[in-house]
Amino acid sequence: MTTPAIITVAITGAIPRKADISGIPVTPAEQIESTHEAYEAGAALVHIHVRNKDESPSSDPELFAEVQEGVRKHCPGMIIQFSTGGRGRTHEERGRPLLLKPDMASLATGSVNFPNQVYENPPQLIDSLAETMHKNDIKPEIEVFDLAMLYNAETLINRGLVRPPAHVQWVLGIPNALPARREVIEFLISELVDIMPGATWSAAGIGRHQLDVNRWCLELGGHPRTGLEDNIKFDRSRLAKSNAELVARVAEICAEYDRVPATAKQARLILGLTQ
Ligand code: ZN
């Protein structure tokens, strides 16, 4: 039997909502409701950014705590992953929500250009986020936006800052970073198998690449990520209406690849999470 597919839903993201865009959950209540709908549709892992009242990206631990509590209550066993991403947050702020000990947190292992800015991840910050995760038993999701980040992750394992087996995510299709090409994902997988045996992987395809990348994940033995965070054209309009709609789309095509959506319990086993 093939490995069940862990469907991640990235519900919100860090790019501001525009008046003409509906469906992005912003307040904790909206985020909990949207996550619950996605969970019912087959998502086992939720990737969370929170927003201030003016919708700018926030690091307020109270907001993270509120969403975490609601998801734990309404989505039994669902894996909770906090973003430690930048965009409007200082380095210190980015690590703050980790004190709430989510199951997982994102860890980008290098800097990269985004369409209009640098996504800054200097070595000292990477070390400090990795150390905090290690100390608090939070499993990192290593975010690979560019090739060197994969090898940087291997170094973190060798230095004892990340416990193997690691979980790695390819982020494909952001202008200025890795393109969404099947050859790229195949190369990344072959390198991963070589340098980090036993590691698991997922992939996020941005914008119009989302569904293609979902399909490659299912076919090549990885885990798909979907959600409104990634479902964006770079003119900032959306391609889908809700997180649940996107999750349902992935859940439906699993069978074409002899996969089934993982339950939250199965997802925890696959990723080696306790509880
Ligand atoms: Zn994110």
C-alpha cells in the first residue's frame, strides 16, 4: 500500500487581503472556521500566519494561541504548524510564537529574492530558530525556496540542530526563486534521498502552478500543500474561493495516483510526531 498523502492547508499567508478578494480568513475566528472546513475536506496539517486588525502580518502570541486553541478543539489531532516567515516582522518577532510549542514550524534555511523584496534568513537567525524549535520539541518544516537551502538543512542535521528524519518542503513557482518544473522537483528528490535518507517531503506550487505541483507530489511519493496562501496570481487576485475547496480538489485526485488523504493520526505517524 502506498503512503497516505498528508494534505497541508496554508490558510492565510502574509500578503494583505484586498477589498475585492473574498475568502481569506484573517481574524482568529475566521481562521478557525476555515481550518475546520479544510479539516473536514481532508487536510491533516494547517500552516498558520496571523494578522493584526489592519491585516498586516503579526507575531502576536495571543493571536497564535487563540487559533491554536480553536484548531485543537475543533479539529482533533490536526497538526498545527506556525509560520516563522518574514514580511513585516523583525527577526526577534519571528521566533516569538514558538514559545507556544506548536507541533511544527516553518524554517527557511537561506535567503532568497521574492518578487519585490528579499526574504531575509541570515545564518544567525536560522540557527536561533532551529535551536528554539529543537529545545521545544517542535518539528521544523524545512522550506526550500532555492537549491542551497537543501544542503544548509543537511548541515543543520549534522550540527545537531535538526533531528533526523527531517521534513522538507519545496516551494516552487515564486518569481525569482525555484521554478515549478517537474525536472526541478525530481532533482531535489534525488538529492534528498542521497543526503538525508529517511526524510519526508512536501511541495507547494504557487499560483497557477498549484495543481500541477499537487499532482507531482501525489505521483512521486510526497505530500501536497494547498490553500489560499499559495493560490495567488502576482497581481494579487485569487484563483479559488475557499481553503476547503482547494483541499477537496487535492483529496479527489489522490485516487488517480493510488493515494488516500492521510488522517491526522496517520500524518503524525508519518512525520514522527508524538501524541
Ligand atoms: Zn506561509
